[in-house]
Amino acid sequence: MPHELALINTIAAALGLALVLGFVAARLRLPALVGYLAAGIVIGPFTPGFVADAELAAQLAEIGVMLLMFGVGLHFSLDDLLQVKRVAVPGAVVQMAAATAMGAAMASAWGWDLGAALVFGISLSVASTVVLLKALEAKGAVDTVNGRIAVGWLVVEDLAMVLVLVLLPALAPMLRGGGGAGIDAELWLTLARTLLAVAAFVALMLVLGRRLFPWLLWQVARTGSRELFTLCVVAAAVTIAFGSARLFGVSFALGAFFAGMVLRESEFSHRAAEESLPLRDAFAVLFFVSVGMLFDPRVMVERPLQVLAVVAVIVVGKSLAAGALVLLLRYPLNTALTVSASLAQIGEFSFILAALGVSLHLLPPEGQSLIVAGALISIALNPLTFSCTAPFERWILARSALARRLAQRDDPLAELPAHTEERYLARQVVLVGHGRVGRRIALALREAGTACVVVDANRERVEELRAQGLPAVSGDAAEPAVLIQAHIAQAALLLIAVPDALGVRRMIETARTLNPQVQVAVRSHNADEANRLAAEGGARVFLGEEELAQSMLRHALATMQAIPTMTRPRGG
């Protein structure tokens, strides 16, 4: 193959074959993702026929990771990250420790030494953010509370893996059994440098980046050029990710994620997400193709039991540990199942760590093959795992009293305190959702002296409201028990400020059943959905675009009325 055509051949073969096999997978009612992985196997070095350039494919995949993480950052603000810190930070740390222990114990049983077992266990402990995002996007759950918890959890895992990748070379002599006298001092110095570099990067992005990059996006938008705007978005994602890796030692994925977070401060963040979507999708396909290229099918024949054991740790062991941790932190069963499904796979960081372990002579080559095999199978199974969470939840709730108690959560935040004032228990407003829209509504109601009870699925938000002495209930308002705790039976008005069309119907049905006289107002972003809600639920629906147009029209009319009538000058 001519060297100058390697890039074109790799892209053409990867995208073309991914299209064909993705289409076949979709017709067989399998996730298209399976077709993309199969395309990578076909053009990989371990199968006969055409072999794509694996190094170029890996670099293209890295761009895909950057763009995908940038897109997450555009939808995931710092406030979102802080709101889930109480579950994401301890959960990710403990879950990684548990998964590492399971993987290391299994490797030790195979006769591997401490260094190999440790690297192998850590490789199985960290999930792929890219795979998670594709699964959440397919379910429309990226912006839900459960989605934010899952993404926040994996961001913490990514931060932990940055430390591991930096510290492993310093630890390698000790793990191989040949540590020197100065290893401790070198380790602490490396750890201190890494922590300072990551802290400096985060501080720079949050302090300078939140002002500079939105301003830059505004300046480009003023030119009126769509091409320049798209170029600015993509350039920001890629250059910030590259610069963060070069200057601060953080991963490309983490740098791109923070780039998206700071650009979210711009009023053009929604447009930026739309403009970068086609590129994100195309390069995401290249990522999955590159994963398939790493897979050597011979490992399935030579080490089938070991492959099954690796998959069991990833899909079963790690998921059970994560789910148990979420339940111990007093989150509902639905959240535990979502997080468990999110972590039932491994991805890009596992490949990077495995390659580093082999280069440092810590991990045997067969260990890398087993990790890639486990990643390939778990990634292929992950969409199925996600699709099974809802049926499994219904099945276990119907058969297990313990599951029903976990779903209802004997949680003090799930019901109003006994000392709640009477004015909040009758003729009150029940406000579902305390996000960007709900927060403004709640503040205006308080200023007007109107009693309001907030219902929100985010426990941290409810805790903050309770700390301020305000009545709030934690839980999913689509569940009847939650609205009952908010005293919907005596309420005058139900305000639904969350854009969850499916859950909204259940909320309205519950409210009408318990209180036929209650008035209902709903937020919507879809005209067809708004018409259906108004017709079926008898609710007053506020459509985003329509309300914006009405507000602008009222402003325009008021402005024109305030301007003195211009008269034509007389004379000639």
C-alpha cells in the first residue's frame, strides 16, 4: 500500500465495512455497535485479507474519544458534577478497588506475579465513557439524574486512571520485585507532581477557560459563518484536549470533557453540540472499529475459560459491586441498575493501561489479549445489558419484597418531615423538578408567598432545599408513592418542569386519580407531544419555542408603543 494512501484506505475501509456490517446487525435486531466491532475484526491484523493501518486507526479513534467527551461536557456542567459527587466519588473509588481485587485474585490463581495481577485487575475496573455515552444516548438518558450519576462516576474513574498511568512507571521496579532505596521518594514526588498538574489544569479551565472560550465562540458566531463556527467548535475540542495532555499530563478524553464544560457557559452551547454531532458520530464509529482491530480471535479458542472468567468479572462482578454501593448510599433500585449496566464493560483506558503494562514488562502478552477480548465481548453485550434493566426491575419488584423496599427506599428525604407547616399540605403547588427551569419557578413562588413543595429525583438538591428549611421530597415523580408524599391529593396545582415526556403522562395520571380537581401545567419542547399532553391529560402545556415567541412579541409591541409616533416634516 502506498504510504500516502494509508489514511484514505483506512478511513474508507473502516467506514464502508462498518456501514455494511452495522446495517446487517440492525436488520438482525442487534445493536449497530456489534457490526462496527465486527468490521474492525475483519480489517484487523489477525484475520486474512485486507489489513488496515492499526496505528492510524487508533489515532482516528482518539479523535473520536475527544469529540464524544467534548459533547458530554457541553451537556454536563460543573454543577451537575458537584451534585453527584456524594455518590460518584466514593462509589467509583470503592468499585474500582473491588473490581481490581477480583481481577487480581483471578490472575494470581493463574500463577501470575503481583505486578501482572495488579495491572490486570485495574484494567478490568474502569469502564469506557464512550460506550456509556452511546448507551445513554440510545435511551435518551444523558440528561437524567441517573445519567449524570453514571457519567460523573466514570469521570472520577478517568481521573483515577490518569494517576495510575503516571505512577505505574515509577512503581514498576517495585512491582517486579527489584525496587531500589529511593523508590518511595520518587513515588511521592511523582504523585505530588501529578496532583499539582491535574489541579492546575482544572483550575485553569474553570477560571480562565469559562471566560475565554465562550467569548471566543461569541466572536466567531458574530461573523455569521457557519463553517467558521463549526471549525471553532471542533478546533476547541481537539486543541484543548491535545494541549492538556501535553502541558498537564491528563488524558485527551478528560481534556476534551473539560473543554465542553467551559464552552457550556456560552449561549451557543446548544448550537455547538448540534454542529459537532455528525463528526462525533463518524469518529465514534472509527473508535469501535479500532477496538475490533485489536482483537485476536485465537484467544477464544486457546483460552476460552479465561475469557469467560474475564467477562464474568466485568459484566457480573463489577456490576454487582457497583449496584450494591449505590444501594448502600441510599439511592433507589432504578439508579443502582442504571449504574450497574453503565459499568458492565471496559474500554479505552483498559487498552492504554494494558499496553503500558506490557511495555514495562509487568503484564504478559496474553494478559493484553484477554483484556481486549473481555472489552470486545462486554462492549457488544452492553446495549443488551441496558435494555434488560427495565424488564429485570419489573420482574424483581413483582417477586421480591426486599426489592420493593429498596425501590421505595426507607429514606427520610422520600417524605416530608412531620413538622411541615400546614400551608404546604393543602392548596399548595407541587413542583416537579428543581433544575434550571424549576429553580426559577420555585424562587418566584416563594417571593410571591405561594406555598410550594418541590419533588426532585436528585437527592443532593433535596438535601440543599431541606437545609434551607424548604419542603422537598426526593424521588421519581412518575412513581405514585412520591407524589403521595408531596400531598398531591390536596394540592391546587401540579407544575411539571422536567422534559420527560414518558414520565409526565404517569405523573398526570397519578395526580388526576388522587385529585381530580388538581390543575396541571407541563413544560414541553415538542409541538406534537404538547398537543397530545393537552388533549389526553387536560394539562396546560408550555411549549418552549411558543412561549419564547410570545415573550418577544410582547416586548416588541410594548417597545413600539413606547416610541413616539414619527411625523413627516412639513414644508417643502
